[in-house]
Amino acid sequence: MDLYKSNTIKVYNSLSKSKEGFKSINEGMIGMYVCGPTVYSNVHLGNVRTFMSFDMIYRYFLHLGYKVRYVRNITDAGHLENDADEGEDRIAKKARIEQLEPMEIVQRYTVDFHNTLNTFNFLPPSIEPTATGHIVEQIEIIKDILEKGMAYERNGSIYFDVLKYNETEHYGILSGRNIEDSIHNTRVLDGQSEKKNPQDFALWKKADERHIMRWPSPWSDGFPGWHLECSAMSTKYLGDNFDIHGGGMDLKFPHHECEIAQSKVNNNVNPVNYWLHTNMLTLNGQKMAKSTGNYILPNDFFTGENEHLSKAYLPSVVRFFMLQANYKSILDFSDAALLASEKGFYKLMEAVNNLDKIVVSKTSSIDVISWKKKCYEAMNDDFNTPILIANLFEGAKFINLLKEEKQTISKDYLEVLRSTINNFVFDVLGLKNTTESTIGEDKLSGVVEMLIGMRKDARDNKNWSLSDQIRDELLALGIQLKDGKDGTTFSVN
Ligand code: AMP
Ligand code: ZN
């Protein structure tokens, strides 16, 4: 059933600065592009929050039956240390410091990114293109912009002529900045002097002899400007004009503003119908960011080894914590807030697992139909996950009352309750079903595996008394070890 036909979603469009009814270009299909990570270091939880918001949005579109082409790129070249086209390429710099090939850096942190997202139960995008895989496309766009007179060459580098563009178009349409502001905010540094105006941005940079990441072009051996890759890859895979472009708020300017200008010149059409921006995850009231050292790595949550954490947490608990906030609101991380989310998460999971214990009646005393409607209304209102979760807790309350036979439900309504809970908890929010008792089992097997390892070490060292002691004491606790040719296994009696 195509649920999208009966569910109109309202999205906050950063371009119009208002909530609009969402209508895709092609019925039943959505093209969505999200700026991916620059793979020069491990992603921190702030990055994860942005990607998680779009994972939730992607999941909801899929749930509604849309066919979605979700493109999320990997930035593996061209992202300089700051936004003013200065400094070293972030990846090249890391490669220099660590004495590795840039592509080793790219590989290492792309793998880390994927592992992290898998741990948090993300769905993979439909296409994950890289900047280095699209150099030819980027050069073609630069040629076109040059031909149209909106860019100029200086010493082998090509710059987009922002002032000229702004004569006929509106540079600042997305971010709300005007050129005067941007002149005011742009530091004029020595290295920039080849630009006509400080607010021009690089489409192509000539590489100096030290720069290892370089490609031939009609203008110089060099590399593309960071903003260009997203224009090239989004329009290549989604068309000149596509439905949704997303990213963190901090990318609105200059990155997304520049994307609009480049694509507009290149294709004579506004590239994106709906711009969606996520708000920041903060720590101690400051944006989580690698550059300031104010961040927590995802892995620290699973080990609990971090000064900001009192204990280890499950990935689904961290996911639940982040989705309890609206993607457009700032979320300040605290251990106390995470602990509260953990409590709520287990309460919800317990209720989900109690669904099987409900006995059906001939009649229903609870109105699951209007409850289900409220769940959809929450998500249709710009993906309002905190309201959805509040409704899911109401569903959990129903389940517990039904289990205790304080309310009644018919077979059909129980099916509505069950499918709605499962759809939203697992498919849309992407949580994994874990209860405190299954955590206990996971922990027990971890401890037994550790003792099996210690017993093996004892045997290897011919410390028979210790190895026998481990085996016998485990047996006394009802845990039997079995030695086989592939190692030792255990069973709990
Ligand atoms: P980067 O690799 O720096 O380009 O960042 C990848 C994505 O993470 C971008 O969409 C950023 O907007 C987003 N991001 C960076 N820091 C935070 C933060 N503290 N909270 C939420 N999103 C962030
Ligand atoms: Zn981008």
C-alpha cells in the first residue's frame, strides 16, 4: 500500500524559511542528497547526529512507500582547512603528519565511518560517490561556468565570480546573507590576493609542488574546490533539479550557498526544491567539533571510558537519546540526559516484548486507530520524533494495561497496535530490540568467554590446577565447558 498518498509531510525548507507541504518531482519517488563526511579523522557523535537525522528521514520515506534514491558522498579531496580556500587539504595534511598515502587515510576513516554507522543501525545510502571519483565531471562543470563568464582564471586556479553572479541572481538566497555581510566577514589574507573579490570561491586550485593530491586539468595540475564536488555528484545522480538536499546547519554557508550558485549557472535551474538542515549536538554548551577538542567519539559510549560518561551505553540507547530531540533543535549532551533516555528505552522495549502476552477480547476499550493517526501526524509534521516517541510511550502504556487485563482489545486492533509499534520503533526510528535481561545474557557470555581464554592460557602454561579450578567452579555455577577440536564452548544448565 502506498502510504505516501494518504500522508502529506510538511518539511521546514531552509530556502523558503518556512514549513511547506512536501511534493516530490516524480510521484512516489524521491531524490535526496546529503553531504557526507570528510574522511580525515574518526567521526564524532555530532557528525553521527546529522547523519542519523537523515537516516530517520530516509527510513520514514521508505516506510511510506516512496522509492528513494539517497546519495551521500564521501569527501576524499578538496576540503581545505578553512572555508576561505586557504590552508592545506585536510586529508593531505593528515597523510603528511602520519606519513601515509592520502588514500590510506581515506580508506581508514571511510571504514571507521561505515563501522560506526553500522553499529548505530543505519541503512546504507543508495549511492555513496567520492569526490576523487568525479574529477572529470567537476572539470566539465568548471569549463561550462567559465564559458558562461561566471568564473575566471588566476595563475592556474579558477574562481567563481560571486559579484557578477549576484548581478542577476541572489547569492545568499539560502543563508540569508548579503554580499556586504560576506565582504565584512571574510578575512582578506595574503594567499587570497589572486581572487578578484574576497567572497569569490575556488572551483579549481592549482597545486603547489608539495601538494600530493593533484589531477591534470586544462588550467593546471591541481584539485577541485570543496563545494564543487557536491554540485557534480548531486546533479549527476539525481538530475539538474532534485527534491531534497541535506546537511548540518554549519554547511549552509558557504558550502550550500556556493553549491546553489554553481549548479544554477551550470544547469540554468534551481538545483534543489527542499533544503533540510539539522541542528548541532553540543557538549558543555559548545558545538561538538574535532577542531576544538570538544567532542566524544562514538566508541567511548560503548566502553564507557570517557570523562563525560558514568558508564557504557548501548548504541540503540544513544540513538534513542538523539531521536528524542527534534532534528532542528540544538541538543546538548549530558550523561544525566543519556541515563534518562536509557530508562525510557528499556521501558519501551519491555512494552514491545509484552505485545505477545496480550490476550485478545471481542471488544476494544482503547482507541488504537486515533493513536496510530497521532503517530503519523507527528512524523508528517517535519519528522517530529520527540512527539512520535511520546505517542509510542502512550502505546506502551496501552500494552501494559492490556497485559494486566485492565483494558480490552480485539484481534484486529491488537494487530494495528503491534504493527504500528513495530513499524515506528524498528523501521522508522531504527532501534534494535534489547531488553535488560538480554543484556544480562550478553554480558554473561562475555565473562564466560573471558574465563575460557584465561583457562586456555593456564593450560598453555601447564598450570593444570588453575585450569581445573576455572572449569570446576564454572560447573558449580551450572556452566559446563566442552573442549572440542575448534576450541572450547559452553552451555548453561
Ligand atoms: P564534516 O565531515 O566536517 O564535513 O561533517 C560532516 C557532517 O557533520 C556535516 O553535515 C556537519 O554539518 C555535521 N556536523 C559537524 N559537527 C556537528 C555537530 N556538532 N552536531 C551535528 N552535526 C555536526
Ligand atoms: Zn556537500
